[in-house]
Amino acid sequence: MVTVFLLLGTNLGNRELFLQEAIMYIEQLVAPVTKASAVYETQSWGKTDQPDYLNRVITLQTNLTARHVLEKILAIELLMGRKREEKWGSRIIDIDILFYGDAVVNEPGLIVPHPELHNRRFTLEPLAEIAPEFLHPRLNKNILALKNELKDSLIVKKVYF
């Protein structure tokens, strides 16, 4: 079994409901959630003229390959009505693979660890809450150290426990 870390994000509609629905689908189609961070409200990143996001990091234990996990989460995004119209645009749901155990994967359409996670406060705050000592397999630093080195000044606040 491999521990998979996923980042969930939403900034449209009933954000709380969409996070809950995403987790329900993940548990049905991928694997049960073994750990979940609090929910964090964050300013939009990349494209800043849009509503704030709710973000959450969850972990799963699975025997599925990283590619198979990706296929399943992309299917969940589609099932929930995700439309990819512009880079960093608003979305009903976004599900990203942050880590697939300690594997380093670089395939077309699939890069793990997520290539930007160490630069993003909205990812590292919830990740540090549930896995502060987890070692980034490329950077050889734990999540807490990466969070403490962040230059990102985006406002990220815990809203649900």
C-alpha cells in the first residue's frame, strides 16, 4: 500500500459541499481517506481576480498506480462538473496529487511530487498540519521546513477543523 497525498480546492458555488462530495467520490472510487487536514480559506493564486478558495489535504492508502489515481481523480472532477477553460481559472473542484509515497514520477501529464507544492502556502499549510515530518523526495526537506522557508505571502487561514 502506498500513501497518497491529495490537495482539494474549490472556489465556486457551495464550496463546503463540493469538498465533501469530492471526498465521498474519492472514497468510493479510489480509497478511504486515512487523514484529512482542516479546511483553509485562501486567496486565489496565479489569477487573483476570482473568489477565494477552500483547500484541504487528504491522505489515502492504495495499491493503485499513480497513473490510475490520476485517471480516477480526473474522472471525479468531470463527474462534479469541472470545466478547464483557462489556466488557474475558477473551478468547482480541483484535485491534485501532491505525493505518491516517496516516488518521483515524470511522465506526460503526471509529475509527482507536484512540481509547485513547495512554493505554495495554500498547499503547505494544510500539508504541514497532517504530515509536518514527511520528507519531500526531491528536495530532501520535510514539509515543516518547506513551509518555514516559503516566500509566498498569500493569506491562508484555517476555517474548519
